[in-house]
Amino acid sequence: MSASIAFLGTGRLGAGFVEAALGRGDRVTVWNRSADKAQALAAFGATVAATPAEAVRGAARVHLVLKDDASVESVLADFRGALDPSCIVVDHTTTQPVLTAERATRLNAEGVRYLHCPVFIGPAMARKGLGIILAAGPQALFDAVKPALEQQAARVEYFGERPDKAAVIKLVGNAYLIGTGAVIADILTIAKSANISADDAMHLFDFFNPATIVQTRGKSMATGDFTPSFEMVMARKDVRLMIETAGARPLAALPAIAARMDALIAAGHGGKDFGALAVDAVR
């Protein structure tokens, strides 16, 4: 018999998960604060609940795909009284690690079987069972839901019983994604200011592999090895040239990088590799 599960939070990502679950033959009840987003999933076979409590009643597994810590706490409070004691709550919400640890510890101590499982998955990937699910919390809970999670994503990574660890790793990953996006925006701004096309600027990455930087300089930075290959003072000069070339156009990342470099040079790190941007993180 197919599983009876609930999804609370059916925005773009939650809806993708629901469509995939229905396609696998699961019986899915959905709820969303904006009812129209939940109602749209009825056409795919989902049962639409009027309240969180109605959605979780009788479910073997409840998935939360919500906005933030406050929404998680609010929705949990709404459905706790209707939750079956054997049900496992799988929380995919990206949340603050400190609050995640407190919530997970509190809920599991109170008998709510709660596991934090944030994701690196977009809506289209969710529909196809692709992407990555991170998990942290009680081993027994992870073992119980692992087969289901492996249907949701191409890769499932368990980080142990420390309840906030997946939350931290999710923020680390998003820092990389957002930081990379900000630097790409600045690259395009510099190119635009110098009358170079965006296509020509992005052609750089046909022969310049950012992954190599992560694997080489990134690993040196993580171990605190700042042996100079590209000295901080020289890198700072180049950042000045970048900012000057951009002119009056707004930049997303470079001004903050320049300010950090100035502070580190003033503190005596100018002769080290520019990877010493991480000196306070690894010292």
C-alpha cells in the first residue's frame, strides 16, 4: 500500500515535491497558508486540507517546506495535537542553526520525531527526484526515512546526530551559490562598463575553471596556509582597477572585498596570499 504523507508548504519547491510523490503513487495531503497554491495540486491527485492539523492527521510522514524558523514554529504548534506519535516530521526548511538545534532537541525530547533535512534542490529538480538532501538528527529517524528521501533526491547526505549540522552546511552551500552569483554580477558590470559583451566576459569560463580554485587555493585557505602565490597587496591593487573600471555602476561584492583587504593589509597581512581573507576563520 502506498504511503500516506503530508506536505505543509506548497510553494514552488513544495509543489514540485508533491507532484513527484504523487507520481510515485504516494497518497499526499497538502496544506499551504495561501490556499490557492495547495488547491492547484488537487488536479494532480493531492488531497487539500483546510488546516495543518487536518493535513497531518493519519500521516506516516510529514514534510515541512516553509519560509523560516517562525513559520516552522507556527505550523508545528498548529498540528502537534493531531500528529500520530509514530509519524516522522521531515523539515526541509532552511533555518537558523541555533534555532534549529533548540527546536530539534526540544521536540524529540517531547516525543515529536523530528529530523532536519534541508535541500539543494530547485522546483524542476524536485519533480524529477534530482538534487541533494542533507540530514542531521537522530540516527534511528534518519534510517527510517532514508529510503523515502532517496526517492526525493539523487543524493542524500547524513551529517550525524548533531541537530544543527545540516542547517550549517545548507548555509555554507548557499553562501557559495550567492557569493558566486554576486561575483558574476560584478564581472558582467566590469565588462559592460568597458564595452565588452556579456558573452565575451563569460567566455572566460570556457578555459578558466572556478572548481580548480576551490580545490587548490580553497583547501590551502581551509588549512591556514597563506603562502603567497597572489599577494594580498597585489590582489588589492587589481580590485581597485576593477572598481575603477566599473565606474558609477553598482557592484555587488567587490567593494566589501576591498574593505576587508584594506583591514587585513593594515593588520600586517599584505605579504600573504590573498587567501588570507580567511585568516580569522581558520586561525
